[in-house]
Amino acid sequence: MRIVVFGTGGAGGYFGAQLALAGEDVVFIARGEHLSAIRSKGLRLESPKGEAVIHPAQATHDSAQVAGVDVVLVGVKAWQVTEAAHAIQPMIGADTVVVPLQNGVEAAAQLAAALGPDHVLGGLCGTISWVAGAGHIRTASEHNFIKFGELDNRRSERVERLRQAFANAGVTAEVPHDIVKALWDKFLLVTSFGGVGAITRAPIGIIRTIPETRRFLEQCMHEVLGLARARQVAMAESTAAETMKFIDTIPAGGTTSLQRDIMDAKPSELDYWNGAVVRLGREANVSTPLHEFIYYSLLPQDLHARGKIVFPR
């Protein structure tokens, strides 16, 4: 398969590297020093199992130069999805399928609006991976996974073909029976974990062991669960408890990209995580006071990182 990774960050870089190492025809879309390093030295993947380098690696900044594309994995930040859709447009052929990897529940609809619903799958992934340096992707976990499926949950040949490509690459890939539910399951996890982590500035090993912050985390999950049910998403009452069990398995030093971006004074996905809970809650007339507290508390830092406000000295 000819697979394009649009946005070679932590998630896109990790999954794209695994596919390339398995022999798939992968093109990495990147920019700046990251692109230069990938072109000259290859893409380096560092994981708990060791290191691997894809060299030579196919890489470009111009998606219009790439043709014959079967799959596009969209690895940009959530606020970049609409812009990315326009850049992806020249690569779309009759059978091209686009898979968003963003945390959140809105990316597929944004891509479908720009590219047409027939070209878009629902998708999500789980990975604690990041760009450790130019041309260098580091992952802290051995339990990375990807899930995707048709937005109407029908079984299709293109979905099975992509699942098999990931399986051949040794990546845990799943086609959920209900992709919308799967997206909301992940949304419940990341918005709560990310928001509480960003507010406390503590890794998950600390958050889950202090009774007060553990309760804070659980209550955030229940707010998202209530919102999902109001939107007719088929989530079980046990979802929060099951997610807490998963939280207890995450490496103690684990943090989310939201927390890392906030702490590093970088633009974050706050509007698409906790901000989305608040916004969607208002639309559904569901109260989300804890997510409101997180969103309102972190919003000045995010706006400052984007250059939209200036803190007086």
C-alpha cells in the first residue's frame, strides 16, 4: 500500500515508521529541520525495544507532489485539521481513504466536510510518543495501538486491508464494532487525564495515588460519560471504572501531549479536549463544571502561547 503520513509527529511518526519497517510504501510529510533530517539521515524510531532507522525515507513538505495514494494518516494537531484537509486534497484519488489520528471527536467530520465522507474513516490511536529531535521519534510505551473503521460501522475491504497492513507491521490494530463509541471512549480518557495533568503539573503516577486527585480524575470521566449519553453514544456505565483500571497500568511518569504543551508554553489542543467537552455540553444542555474549571484555568496560557494575548511584565 502507498501510505502518506501527513504530519510526522509523535503518533504519525511512530505508526508510519512501523509500516515502513514492515515494507509498506510510506511517504512522510514534514517540514523544517525535521524534514531535512529525515531526508539526510532517515527517520529514527526509539522505543523500549531498541532503535530502528528508516533510511532512505521518502519525505517531502509538498503533498501535491505525491500521487497514487491509498491511505493518508493525519497526524497533525487538532487545530490544524481543517488546514491539513486542503493540503491533502491533491492526493485524493477515487479510492484514497483518510484516517484521522487526533484526540477528540470532531476530526472525522471536519475532514469529511472538506474531502467528502466517502474518503474518510473514523480513527484514533494510543501512543505515548513524541518528536525527541529532528528526524527522531521516541515512544515510551510498548502498548501502542490504532483503531479505525467506516463511519457507518459497515465492514469494508479497504478497512480490512489497512488492518492487515498494521498487523503485518506488528502494530495492534482494531476495527471496533462502533467507531463513534470508540472515539468517545478515548475522548473520556484523554480529556480527563490531560486536563487533570495539565492543571496539577503532575505525572499520572502521582495523580492516581493521591486520593483527592484520583477522585478529581474520576469525576471528570463521569462528566464526559454523561455528555456522551446525552448525545446518544452507546457508552456503558462501567466505562469510567474500566478507564481507571487502564490508568493504573500507564507508566508512572506518563503525561499527555496537552500537559506537555501547556508546561512548555506551546499551543495546545485545549479547545479540542476540555474545551470541546464544555462546548458540546452546552449544545446538549449537560453541565460539565470540572471541565469548565480546567478549560477556563488553562485558556490564558494557551492564548498566550498562540500570541493572542500578552502577559504584562
